[in-house]
Amino acid sequence: MSKFIIENRTNISDIEVMEIISLIVEQGRVSSNNKQYSYITVVKSTAGAEYRVWTDLNKKSDRFVIEDYRLSEEKTKE
């Protein structure tokens, strides 16, 4: 059984977050020699906004963090 930790750093609903995370999980474990979900994924919502999702593989769980792509890019440039 898997345990997911999801940190939503956006204003989108929990349902939308779950839909985005589901897309990543459906792709399977593709990073770190197929042990981890994609390190980083950029997704576009039905409203056209872009979000960045990054993952961490913990000892007993997978952690997903979803952020507004535009805001996260601005932080990176600082």
C-alpha cells in the first residue's frame, strides 16, 4: 500500500490537485531508475494556468508539491 503526501501551494481546489496528481501517478515511476514518480512535471489546468509538480521519494511515502508555475519561476530567478 502506498502513502502519498500532497502539499498544495496554489489556490486551486483539492479536486483539481488530485486530478493533476493522478495524471502523474498514471505515468508510473519514471525517475530515479523507475523508483520515483517524475521529479518535476509542468501541467496546464483546464482554465489554462500552469502548475509545477515536484516529487520526493521518502522512506515510506511519496511527496508531491504543487506550485503555481509562474510564481515558482519568478522565485528561481531571484
